[in-house]
Amino acid sequence: MKILVTGGAGFIGSNLIHYLLEKYPDYKITNLDKLTYAGNLQNLTPVENHENYKFVKGDICDKDLVDSLVKDCDAIIHLAAESHVDRSIMDASEFVRTNVIGTHVLLDAALKNGKKRFHHVSTDEVFGALGQDDEPFHENTAYDPRSPYSSSKAASDHLVRSYYHTHGLPITISNCSNNYGPYQFPEKLIPLFIANLVDGKKVPVYGDGQQIRDWIHVNDHNRGVDMILHKGRVGETYCLGGESEKANLDITRKLLELLGKDDSSIEHVVDRPGHDRRYAINISKIKNELGWEPEYDFDRGMKETVEWYLKNEPWWRNVMSGDYQKYYDDQYITRK
């Protein structure tokens, strides 16, 4: 199979490419990534010379480029997205462009080139927020996005679904909870807090820190995407979660424990606007239909994640300093 992965230089995408190349040695993987601030080719250093891997620097809004790549693939796994809520609050324009228009360009190319198999990776944030006692999100939960980011992802979900109903495009969608693991850009909670604690800095906890998220290890997420692509029912949506609801303050204290720190390292900061209180995922559908369930429990996943960041300190220091972007021109792009 020839698979086009969009956004494959990002956190989830790069982990997915590692996973696919290891599990399917005969598959050919093309990675299309614009290399915005969150795209890091050093995430893919171990596979950059793999005979079945190809990187293409480009924009999913570039119709001609997308069309040429889709012609030569059997399936698309669409991960490319602007995803940081705080940035969407400051300026939503790039979120609408990438997440909505870019998805539209990909869908048109998939339709035009023989109705290529299309899997769209989305988020649980499209469902809005839950109260403390509300039932977890599921595939039939009504959409109620609260931020410019989640609104743009909701729009892209609707577009993908419409191409199935209107044109018969063979699509699937996955809505996933908060991911963690290797290669996550250190603006996100877990890698940012690890970096701060290593450097003896305080960690900024929004408000009272009682915002609850369902945490899933990125490897579990990508196993789910793999199962949906190969075995999922066309036209269907599947929710992926870690069955691990934790408050942000609980995550923080776990990191403090693993790094030998105490609560004096916590700094409570003003909460961000429209901060959703709780997300949780019901995974019954994918568990019953495809036999998927998370393999990582929270303690194991967090321990391995902290160990990875400690062992790969040069990686995250390069990201935080901005030096990782020099890699694009000085090494990889030029050589390729």
C-alpha cells in the first residue's frame, strides 16, 4: 500500500510514520508537511533514509501539489492541522485556512483521483465540554466546539463526512483525546512542564488546575488509526481515548513525583478564555467492532515519557531554542 500522511513531521504524524514503517515494511509512506513551527524533521531522523519513506515539503492548500501526490497513493491519513488552542485564540485565520480549506483541497483530490481511501484524524474538542457527572463523549455526541481551534476541526469533520454522503468517498474519522509521548512540541503541557522542571523553573498551571482530560499515549492512538484504516467501516466515526481521566493538577503532580520535585514548583496562572472543564471518551464502539483498546496505563506511559525526554534533552532544547528549524535547509532539504 502507498500511504500519503499529511502533517507527518508533527508529533502524532511522526510517531505514526515510525509505527507504519516498522509494522508494514513493504508499505511506501509519503510525508507531506509544510514545516510550520510545529513540524520538526528531526522527529524522523531514524527513518529519513528508509527506502520506503519520502518527504515532501509543501502546503495542503496547494492544489497542484496535493493532486500530484494523491494520484500516486492508495490511501490518505490526514493529520495536518493547526492545533494549539491558545494560538487560535490570538489569531484564528491560519486555523481556518489549514484545517478547513486544506482539508477541502485534500478531499477534492481524493475524489478526483479515483475516490482514494481517506482517514481524517480529529479531536474530542469538537464535542465541547462535559460536566463533572456527564457521560463521556461518543460517536453520536452533538458537536459543540468552544474555541476557534475546535470550531475549525468541527468544520473539517463535517466536510469529510459530506464527501461520503454526497460523493461516496470512502472516508473514516477518528476523534481522539489528549495525546502524550515522544516528540511532542514543548508548548504542550507535559513536555513543557518536563523541560521547565529539568531547568529548575516553575510550571504554569491554569486556574485551579482541575480541568480534566482523557489522556492517551500516542502509540495507542496510532494503533487505533491503523485499525480504522484497514478494518474500519467506511463512512463511520470512531472515538479513541485512553480511559485515563486526569485533572491537569494531577498530571502536574505526577511529573513532580517522577522528577523529584514538590508543589513549590507550581505556579497558578490566570485561566485562558473559554477553557473547557472536562473531556472524556467512550471507546465502546472501536473496542467492540475492531478489538482496539489502550495498552498503556497512565503510570507506565508517564514514566516512559519522562524517561524519553530526559534521554533526548538535545532534541527538546533544539526545539525550544529554535535551532531545530536550521535542520531544514542545512541538512535534510538540501540533501534530498
